[in-house]
Amino acid sequence: MPDKETAQQRRERYLQHAREADELAGHSRDPQIAASFRSIARSWERLARELREK
């Protein structure tokens, strides 16, 4: 059975997803796609923040 992910590990994973989405936004040539990636990144950051607040 795999190890259970801790809240801190999950938070770090969410923040990594946010960084990756921001990076993809920076590489996007289409402003709408870049905005979508940034929106996704902010969503990951909100999820991470919610874990910290619990």
C-alpha cells in the first residue's frame, strides 16, 4: 500500500502545479491561453492556501 500523502505534501504538490501553469502561461503566445493558464495557477494556489488554513 502506498504511503498516504500528508497535508503538507499535498500543499507542495498543488504549489508545484501552480508553478508549472505559470510557466506554461509565460511560454504561451496566445494571450487567451496564457490567461487561462494563469487562472489555473491561481486555482491551485487557492487550494494550497485552503490546506494551510485548516
